[in-house]
Amino acid sequence: MDLTKFQKQIEGSSDKARPLPPVENWNPDFCGDINMVIAMDGRWFYEGTPVGRASLVKLFSSVLKKEEDNYFLVTPVEKVGITVEDTPFLITQWKVLEEKDNSKTLVLVTQTGDEVRLNNEEQIELRVPPEEIRDKDATAIPYVCVRRNLWARLHQNVYYQLLEKAEEKSNGDTTRFLIHSANRNFVIGEVNQSK
């Protein structure tokens, strides 16, 4: 696979009025798998070498598509399979925006610069991470939907920062850690007290 050719296909097909290409509308023939990996830590590798240009990673992430459990890079004329070790995105930063109605919205930022405004309960779910990074108790951590069916895991530093700001609520056996965003509560952690 020629990454330069693939890059030109992506750049030539993007609608300038729209920040992301409409990959959900593209269904080209499958051209095979390439040796590209999105590692557990959010870094992209091609042929075992890190993709060093942030602009190239951002471009490739804009044409990422997930079908069932498989990930692909897609242009209008080409579709290639890649490997994703956990999730394609990692939340590496966060900020709080004050809205016009004086409410506050938590914005989560990925390693590729995608911003997710947390305003719907379906955007976040607790999952047990892969064995390589889970704690000994296999505690579930928050995963966030970035777009379509592409998810991000919170970087450990971001997760701990948000836990410090979280409100604790207990209902007997379970303590939940809640963050408030867009006038809603989001569960970012749970501890079962009966253990």
C-alpha cells in the first residue's frame, strides 16, 4: 500500500465545508489488510515504525471506519484493514466550557485533536480494559464514543484528574463517581462495597 497515494485520495475527497469526510457513505471494495497498528497508548505504527507526523495521523483517523469488530481506513475507492489494540482514540486532555445558559459542559480531547462534548448519557460507558492495562481488581473504566461507533479510552492521567473532581454517591452496596456536564450526571467509576 502506498501511503502517499492513499493520503492524496483522502485529501482529494474531503468536502471543505465539512470537517470530516462522509466515510459512512463510502463502500469501496476491500483491498486487503495493511501493517498499520493503533497501539494501546494511542500511537499509530506503519510497518512497525511510528507514524511521526501528527497531521498524517489526524488525516488517517478522519477516514477510520469500524464494521462489526474490524477497523478500516476508507476512501471513496479503497478500503484497507488495520489493527487496533484497544480503541482507536485515547482521551489525553479535557476542559470545561461555560454555556450561554451558565451550565458547564465537559469537553474531552483525543490524541488526534477530536473534541467530544459530553452531553448524552449514551456517549460514555464503563468497560473493563484489556488485560495489559487493567488493575488487579479488573475495575471498569470509562470509554467515550468519539463519533459513529469509534470509541476512546481515558488516559490514566485524565481519568484520575476527573475522579478527583467527581461526586461520590452511595446506594448501599455500590459507590458511584459522577461528573456533571450539560446538566446531566455521568458515571465514570463504580466500587462495590461488598467486596
